[in-house]
Amino acid sequence: MEEILKALNYQPVDISDEDFDNPVPTISYFFVNHPIHESRTKLWELYEGWIHFAAESPEGEELTDMLFFYNQLVELLNLCYVFTQKIELNK
């Protein structure tokens, strides 16, 4: 557990002890409030807003890094959704 806290920079302020021990219920609850299709849409809107409202137009590596981050976050959302749905099916 010490290594996890270290990776979180010892600041898991919003993570309860229960969530720390078993994050699945909270991840599942996220998808109750934000269905997967809506989550992907909202994430795209955040990315689009970042591009549109950036004080200086992002270029080169910054733009590539943000697009990569966006794509990876969508993949993480999808995998979290699959993971929680599989757990629900196995109950």
C-alpha cells in the first residue's frame, strides 16, 4: 500500500479507505451517473474546448501529447466499463 500512496504523491484526498481497498463499486457508480457513451462525448467536448480556448494555439508535441492522453483516457474509460460490467454479470 505504501507504494500506491507514494505513486499518488501521498495525496489520495478523495479516496476513502473502502475505495482504496475495493475501487470497483465506485467505478461502477461512475457509469451509473455517466453512461459510457456520454462519458466519451463529454471527454471529447473537454478536449475540443481545450483546443478551442487555449490562450495560444497548441502545436507540435503539446497537441500530440494531449491527443494521445485523450485517446488513452477513452480506452481507460472503456476498459473500466467492461471490467465493471463483467463483475456485475458474475454476481
